[in-house]
Amino acid sequence: MPDPTGTAPWFERHGGMKIDWDRRTCARRGHVTYAPDDPRLRVRLHARTALGDVWRCLRCGDFVLGEPHGTGPADDAPLVPRGKVLRDLFILRFLAVERAVRGVFIVLVAVAVWRFSNSQDAVRRLFNEYLDVFRPVFRHFHYDLDHSPVVGTIQKAFGYRHSTLLLVAGLLLVYALIELVEAVGLWYAKRWAEYLTVVATAAFLPLEIYELTEHISALKITTLVLNILAVLYIALAKRLFGLRGGRKAFDEERHSASLIEVEESAGLVVTS
């Protein structure tokens, strides 16, 4: 069935392999069962077999042998992510890992800049010594190190003032902190983290575009495309900034995916 929201992955919307996110997750984490007090709802989630009682998993819908993991009022049943909600959670956690890796890398760069600022003269002398050693080797392969863009950038860095390098290190640490906070929030699917990710990522897009005008590389293009896709996906799929019905529609979609509510609605229709 085509996705009416248009937020499903491209390969699913164009007839490609459809991933069963519910069973995939249950295979990794195990099933989640619950016995509601309401007899009309209880009978829709329970069955008796020759091997014993079975209960429907709240995530994948399969019947599971054994006692339920919980019991009580239907309103107290755990809201287990399933279907599209579960797929969105998987994508958010992928983005969380990407943010965490990027944050750690930026922290390492900030530390390197800070250490460089404290031993700038020593590093300059060491760099020049190695440059003298490798200059004849690269000349043999018809490569002029003295006119290399990389070497020029490094030599330009040696001219930066100590205070400037400390400022750069501080800004890098702030940027890294934002990335790590995004990673934690996205991993736990916090709505504030989704807003933070969209705003922070969109704020840096003009800088990434400007960097492409200075120097084009496959890594920069890939990073820019991924960030644009991340902003569009999170904003649309999570209905941020009032898009596609906003928070109210998002909450209704999340709860409508609950197996408890699906079966409760079906049960009320049958008994009416």
C-alpha cells in the first residue's frame, strides 16, 4: 500500500523491499505482552492452546506462549513503538549515532587545536624539519610541496595568535557539545532534540554551502546532502513547527499505532 504521508523510505514507496520493523525489533529485543482488565479487550489479545495460554505481542501482533509481562487497566499498558513509529525511531537513532561520532571527532580536533596553541613554535619547527626532509622525495614525483594547498593551510595556521586558537578550540567544544546533546536526545526520541537538530543543522547549512564555493570535495557534498535530508525528514516525519498537523497530529499518529488502541477500537465496533 502506498504511503499517503510521503515520509516512507524511497525504496518502500517505489515497490522495493518492505522491512517488517515490528518483527525485526521483536527478534532482537523480545516480545511485549500485556493483559488488560477490560474483558472485551482481553479476549482480543488472549487465546488458549494445547500448550497453554498465549498473548498477543503489543509490537508485532504475534501470539506468545506464557504469562503476560504486565496486567492492569488498558490506559496503563506500555506504549510500544510499532510500524511507522518504530521505523522513525530507528532512523532517529541512526542520526543519533552519526551525531555522537561527529561530536567525539570535533572534541578531538578541539583538543588538538588547544595543544597546538600551547606549543605552536615547537610544532612549527618540527613541521619545517619534516618538510625539508620530504621536499626532495616529492620533487622526484613532480610534486611541489611549497605550492601545496595543504602545506599552505598548515603554514597559515602557524601565523594565528594564541588567543585566536584558544577561541577556535572553545567554539569547537561548544559545537561538539551541541552535537552530543542532539545525539542523546535523538536516541531517546525527545521532541526537543528533534527541534534542536533541525534548527542547529539548518543554521550551519549556509556555512557548508559557502565551503563548497571555496573548495568542492565528495565529503563536503555528501555531508551537505545528508544534513539537508535530515532536516527535511525530521521536520516532516515528526511534524515539527506545525507541519502536517503539528504536535496534535503527531500524538494521534503515535497512539493510533498502539495495538491496545487498535484492538480496543475493533472490539467496541463489534460489540456496539
